[in-house]
Amino acid sequence: MKNVYFVQVDVSSDADSKVLYLPYAVGLIAASAWKDETVKREYSFKGFIYRRDDVDKAVARLESPYLIGFSNYCWNAEYNRLFARKVKELYPDCIIVFGGHDIPDDPDFLREFPFVDILMHGEGEYNFRALMRELVSGDISSVNDITYKDSEGSFIRTEKTAVPHELDDFPSPYLEGWYDDIIKENPDIIFNAILETSRGCPNQCAYCDWGLLRSKTRLFSLERVLEEVRWMSRNKIAFIWGADANFGMFERDMLIVDELVRCKKENGYPEKMRMNYSKTNYERVFEISKKLCQNDCDRMGATLSFQSLSPEVLKNIGRKNMSFDFFMELLKKYREEHIKTYSELLLGLPGETYDSFIAGLGKLLEMGQHLVFEVYGCILLPNSQLGQKDVIEKFDIRTVKTELLRGHTTGEAVAIPEYNNLITSTSTMTREQWADASVFYWFLKGMHGNGLVRLFAIYLYYEKGVKYQDFYQSLIDYTRQHPDFILHDKLEDLFVKAGHMSRGEHFSKLTFKPLGDFIWNEHEYLVLYMLQQFDTFYEQLRDFLSMYDIPSDVLEDLMKYQKAIIRRPDSVTEEIELNFDLHEYFSRIYLNEKIPFAPCRHRLRLTDSHPHDNWAGFGKFVVWYGNMGWESYKDDIEKTVF
């Protein structure tokens, strides 16, 4: 019997991890392969390697491996390469097969990493089974969608195959028992899992590695999906990540959500889930989000994303956005039901400029997305349209390798760091502009999304016509020009980090001294330090605000209200007297309803219903877990009119 192993580790699953993902991709491959009689007769499955163990120790535990299959993505690529190289040194005849999203359709990969024998492209269930079968005879030339080096030293790329259509031909690793021993042998581990109800995506977004496939969406049978949900619940899977590109596209998705909710009520599991939602079926996605929210199942809320708000960029990446008016109505609908939403943009897309990027963020705020908005650096994926050589050349795309860091961990060095291939320069944006754009987003996320100066910006937009991007650009410029401003040094830290990132250089990890070596995201870093210097920050902010000619009585009310409503560790309840009805004014704006800025003498009592009286609790549960944009302000407000 020929011994076979599969490797799929996550960047976070080191040897001491107490929370682990079940290795779904290689589970699918193994379950499919062992349906074949030749595979059953000739091969012995020896196990999944799914922890990020010390490589030397993990390799030493192998028993005469004949073949090892590796699932590759950016979060485990370096680990896989080191593991494979060490296996080859110890077992030179062991066959190393690399597959997964991070494997390019290019023989240069085999030249660069000669310890890899075979590349498997596309979906692997059928072709890996065929590979194992044909290896018995020694001739693998009939196996589709692989690249290998023949006996004469030539690189062979075999015939490409159409995407298969019957997903239920692939057995479920959950239902077939492939993870039973893992769960049984690790009673102290909290397991997470991937739920795949469909595969494929009708969209052709150039930055995504599904875009080149141009495949219509195929469905696993509803019966299979529901059984997998029940399996996950019985086996106490804490968190489910939905692998679908467009969950909510189909009517049956409501039935899947119903089963997820029913299982949680019955068994307590799964505790939370996160789905990638449909970009077109807004009504169904709303109903799904509402149901998950009402049953405390949802982790992140509904995604209302754009990627970019530049028409030129959208044309370059093959993407269309919903209309702005529709977005505003949709956002209002979610807010009225108290359902969390967030919006996403990408930085580094071809055609984007610094001005168009910050204008896009400003437009997002104009449309009412004041709480949670995310900007991700655009990673150049080898199997995306942007990753093709002609497209790279057309848009002068340039990348750097940046270390993939886990936020909210200690600053201890990672034994085998992983990297993203990050776009930091195009024909329309220099590296320096990319760095400045990154800082603008981090600053906006901290000051506006996390609520520190949000109310001043909203007032100036509606009452003075000051565009959001102009207000925050002015605040950045002012901060840099005034070294005595308490915000100055922390902002400069962000500029230094962004500069290093843009050049692919090592950058310092951002920590908050009261919480030790814990790594914080950039906007969190700003917020924590400004809250620590709370009164000084707002007193110095007055000098900046003075340039906007806000009436003194209005400015005093805005300052009192902004300071009183912000959540912080040393404030449970605040009472303030105001001359203008600010709370009603801003509450209506969050619903995209503008009312007159009206006088009204009254008292507000503002209480934090879930207070934390120390930095540790506040940092963890408000800034980190609460994604502070949703948790910025005190939530129990009593109003007494004089």
C-alpha cells in the first residue's frame, strides 16, 4: 500500500491553537479519490496535516510517504513550500502535488520550486482521483489539467477540461466521516468549518480568481447541504464560513438559513456564521440577514459593497454597482431593523487615482455608510484576470510582498511568515500615492467610522456643504503641520508604516502600551491613543474646527454631545444640557433623513448599557469584537425637554 497524506494549514492554526478549521479542500479531494476501487486497493490514507506544526517535527512523523497533496493559498504558501522541500530531502521519491487557488497555470512555478513534481489546476476532485489511478501504471499523460516534468526534462501541460456540472458526484467529507477522528481525538479544540452550498460565480470581476472560470453557479443538492448543517451542529462546530460567492441568489437559501437557525436553537451550534452574499438579490439577502440577526447567528452583518466608486475603475475590472439612490434606501431599511451592514472597497485597482479613491470614500459617507466601511489592499491573485501578464503590462501593475499579519495577537515573531502579493502601484497611482491613500483610509476609519469626530464632519457636510473627503484631508494636513497636536505622532506612525508597506519593507507592529504587545489595526491604534488622551485631544481639536466658522453656541453643543456620547472605559453615564436637538438630528441622518437643525433646550442622559471599566475589556469587546464602528456610541439615551 502506498501511503498518502494531505496538507492544508491555516495561517492561524499553530501547534498550540485552540481554534482550528477542518481542512475542507483536501477533505473533498480525499473523499472523492477513495471512491475509486483502484485507489482503495493501492493506497493507504495516512492523515490530514491541518495544524501549523513545526515543519521538522511534522515531517519526522510521516511514515514512508508515497504521495502528498498540498492545498495552497496565500495564507499557507510559504509553509507548504518549506514542508515540501524538507519532505523531498528526506524522501526524494515522494510525489509532491500542489493544487489550489494560489497555483498558477505556468510551468515556471516548477522551475522555481523543483521539489514540486505536479501542479493540479482548477477543481481537483476528478483529476486527483485520476492522477492516483494513473500513477499505478506510471503514465500520467492522460490526466487532465496538470503540469509536470517528463523523463526528458520537458514541461507538459495536459488538456484543459470544462468545469464539471454535477457537484453531488463529489462525496461530502463531513458526511463520509473523514473528520470524525480529528474531532474525537481533539475534545479540547473548538472547530470551525466551511459550508459550500454552491460553486462558481456568474460575475467576472477582474481581481477575483473565479473571474477567469466564467462558470455558471452549480448547486450541491439541498438534502446534502442540510445534512452537512446538521452534522456541523451535532459536532459542535462553533463558526461556519460560507464558501459561496453569492449566497442568497437562490430561493432555497432561505431553507438553509432556517435549518442553521433551528440547529442553533436545538444544540447551541453553530454559534455564528458569515456568508458572502449575492450582489443582486437584495430582498432575499435582507431577509436572510434579518433572520440571522434576530437569532444571534450573524457575525459581520450584510455586505453592501462597491469595490470602487470610480466609473473608470469599474470598467477596467468588469464590475457594476447598484445605483446610489437604491443603496441609500437599502441602507435605511437595514438601519430601521437594527441590522448591521458594512461596505467594502479595494485599493490598488487599475484606473484608480488618489483623488478618485478619497472621493469614493467621501461618496460612501454621503450615501449614509457612516459606521463600518472596509478598504482592503488588492492582492494580485495568479489565476485572476488582473494576474495575467498582458493585463499586468497594460495597466503597469506592480506589486510587493507584504507579510500577512494576524491582528489582535501578541507581537511574537511567526516561525514561517506568509505573504500577500499586494498591488501598490499602477499606471494611475504611484507607490507614494498608494501609501497616502492607505493612511487616508486608516485615518477616516478611526476618526469617522469609529466616531471620534464623526459628528463634526456630518454637521459641516449638511449645514456648510463641506465634502467629507475635504474635511478629513484638511484634518490630516493640519495634524502634520502641528507637531504639538496630540494626534500628530500617531498619524506619523501610520505614514511610516504605509511607506514601508508600499515598498515591501518590514514595518513596525502597532501596539497600545496599556495592553502590552497586542497588535492593533491602524485605525484602532489611533482611536485607543486618542481615547486615552481624551480631553486633550478634543481641546486641541477646537483650534482646527475654528477655521470652519461654526457658530459658537453650535460648536459648544457639538463638542459636549460628541464627547458625551463616545464610548470609553472611564465613562458609563454622562449628563449634558444642550440648546439644539442634536440627538434627533443625527439619529435621523443615520436613516438618510435630513431634518432642520433646530433649537431645543433639553437635557440628555447618555448611558453605556454594556460598559467596560478597563482597557483590556474595552479593547477586546468594543474595539476588536465589536468592530467599533457599530459600538462607537453610548446606546441608552434619555431626553428631558425644559
